[in-house]
Amino acid sequence: MNQDVLSGLLPAFLWLPILAAAAALLVRRAPGTQRFLALAVHALALAGALMSITSVSDGSVVAEQVSDWAPGISIPFVLDTFAGLMVSVAALMVLVCTLFAVFTGDDADPYFHPLVLVLSAGVYGAFLTGDLFNLFVMIEVALIPSYVLLTRSGRAAAMTAGRIYFSVNLLVSAVLLAGVGLVYGTAGTVNLAELAGEATESTAVALAAGVVLLALGAKAALVPVHTWLPRSYPFASVAVTALLSGLLTKIGVYGVFRVYGLVYDGTGLDTVWLVVLVATMLIGVFGALGESGMRSILSFHMTSQVGYIMLPLAFFGPLGMAAGIFYMIHHIIVKAALFLACGAVEHHAGTGRLAQLGGYARREPWLGLVFILAALSLVGVPPLSGFVAKMSLIHASMETGLYIAAAAAVVVSLFTLLSMLKIWNGAFWGADPEPRDTRVLHAASAPVPDATDPGAGRLRHKFRPAPSTLDRVPPRLILPGALLVACTVSIGLGAEVLMDLAVTAAEGLNDTTTYTEAVMQ
């Protein structure tokens, strides 16, 4: 695609979903039309993102200044290889998770599709913006619909989770805005290109940008500001949980990578990153081992895996950052696949508690295959994408002499395997639970839905039904997770393609000359 044409289309990643959200509101009484409109826009965004990567795969940077103001004052949209990769995987997640919502009926709420469209606009804008203030704005654009999506079931547990999610993000957003203000006060600009290397020359700018990094790290759920995530994400619907897991926390990770690479030149905080990220890996995986619900286990794993993704910050350089970017793409896909596979079980069974599940691998072998492949990829078993991601990370850490990081990656992988086996043994390999029709005969003694169970109360029954040994999980519920598992297998077998793009993206973070020249010309 011609770069002049591409630069002019960059703002469309923001305004097209917003216009589509407005149109979806107008046709909210026609669910079929609304559904078609949303899926068409998501598919168009994915196609546009994939096409854009071909234009920047050589390391070039495309920038578009919105308004007639001079560079540094106008609103910049910037596309490089890193941003292109993130927009592409985000568009894939939005499309697949929306399909799952359609297949489960979760999109019956007429406001579901408009909310997801606005959220996607904020996410794309965050990945493409070229200044700190607009990064803050785009994060808020994505957060506002996420508050509604998280709490729209109206259940007590969801409302409690929503209050935690809202309160923490409100506080962190205030810190982020304060940090952006401090950066402007000390450096005189919030344009990332103009801020390149400023933290290495000015202690005041370094401290101000440190506040921004602190806020973005909290949004990425780094230890010690991580507990909000497993206390909120599991209580949304499955499609929303998978969507949030792949998008919102990754905005924080992306922001940290971008700010640390540009403003700090990737130096100065190596020891701090090492301590925080190894702690995040360990505490996240230990938290997962202590949970009894599928989505709660997976939510704690998100924290642990963020530690993996960001570990290269402790040894910043092209090799390590390429491993981190590759790992992030892999993790977004695999984690969503796990949520959707477990969500298919939960939708069928009416609960996500492992003690009330079992036998799904025997009754639903295709669903079992989707889960086990995604789980093995998360652990890092060849030839799946997780193996390439973890080996690249371990190799990069050992090349830089940071053996403690390599050791932590190996140890946490073993505990990751244990927690995946916990889900497998409980939901897929265990004994079949009591059939649903037997429970109906004893409805008077059946337990009411547990408000603390993320999977409780999802179905419209007076009492929570047990999984049936007669009913089958509809194939349409298995399909979205299977599509993502196909992606992780393909990435693992053809890792060179994504790794080449990750290396190019990492080189752009390590040498910001091309980025700054494209924005400021």
C-alpha cells in the first residue's frame, strides 16, 4: 500500500469504529443488522491492519498529523512495525471474541456491539498515537465502555468487581494524567518523538516520565498493583473477559515499551525492572495455583505472563525486546483461546468451578484438544508458539548474562504446567458430574447460584444446572477457540515470519531515529 495513502487512513482506525458504534445504536432494534455491521467493521479493521504491516515490515515509519498545526503540536498518528503488530492482533481478538459473543447470545444486549466498537477504537488509537496526552485519552476511551461491559449482567458479584475495577483504574488514570502533566511541565512537550532520550539528559524529565511508567505498569497489572485484575475480569461474561485480557492490559505493556524505549533510551531502570517483573511472574503463578475456578486461574496467569512479556526491559536491547514482542503476540492469542475454551465449558455447564465439572475431554474431544493445545502453548511445549517465545526470552537473558531471569522463566513454566493440569484434571479429565436431568428431579435440594462464582447465574435457571452427560457443547462454541489455536500452531511452525517482524519492531524501539524523523518531518 502506498505510504501516503496509508498515512491518511491511520485516523480511520479511530473514527470508523466510533461511527459504526453510533450507527449500531440507531439500529439497536434490529439485532441482525447491528450484528452484521459490527462484524463487518471488525473484519475490515483486521484486513486494514494486516495490509498495513506489509508497508512497514522493512522498519519504515508512517506518520499522519491530524490538523494543520506544526509537528509537535498537532495530533500524531504513527504506524511502525510494533504498532502494526499490536493493531493486527487486537483486531483479531475483537473479531473472534465478538463471534463468540454472537454464538453464545451474549450480544443480545442491544448496547453490546456499540460498546465493543468504542472499546476497539480506543485500543487502536492507543497503539497508533504518537503523544502521551492522546495515549491517556485513548486509554480512557477504551476504559469507559469496559466499565459497562464488566457490570452489565447486574449480578452482585459483577457489580462488586466493577467497583474494584472502576476505583483502581480511576485512581491510576489520575496518576497517569498527573504524570503527563509533569512531563509537559519539565520537557515542554508530550510528543513522544520530541521526548526521545530526554530522560537520559534531565533528571526532572526522568522522574516525571517515571510517574507515567508507574501508571502504565499498574494498568498492565504488575506487582504490587495487580490484585484488581483477578478480582474483576472473571466476573464479566466470557467473551468480555477474553476481550479485556487481550486488549486493555496490553495497552499498559505497549505504553511501557514505547515510553521506556523512546524517553529513557531503554536504560537506567534495569534492576528495578528485574525485581518487579520476576516478582510478578512468581506471585501471579502462585496465585493461580490457589484458585478453584477456571477463569480465576487464567486471570492470575495473566499477571504472571505480563511478567514474562516485560522481562526484556531488565536487559533492554534488540534481542530481548524482539523476544518480548513475540511473547506478547503469542500470549494475547493463547490466553484468549484458553478463556474461550473454558468459556464453552462454563456456558454448557452453568458454572466455572472445577469441583462441579469433569469429563469434558471424553464427551467433547475437540473442545479438549483446543484447551490442551492452548495450555501446552502457554507452558511452552514445542512446536507451539509458546516454545519459541520462551526459548527466545531465555536465550536473550542468558546472552546478556542475566541468568536469574532465565531461571525464573523456567521455574514459573513448571508452576504454569501445574495450574494448567489443575484445570485439565478438574474440568476435562475428571469423572462426569451428576447429570442435569437427575438434578431437576431433586430441584428442591439444589443449591442456588453462588454469587462469588464467576460462572454462576449466567443461564436463566432458578437453580444452577449441573453439566449434562446427554447434551453436547455446540460446535459453534468451540470454533472461536479453535481458530486461535490454529494461529498459535501456525506461529509455532512458521515462527520465522513473526520473529522477523518482532526483530524489526525491536530495532525500532532500540534505535528511535526513524520514528522521530517520520513524526517531526
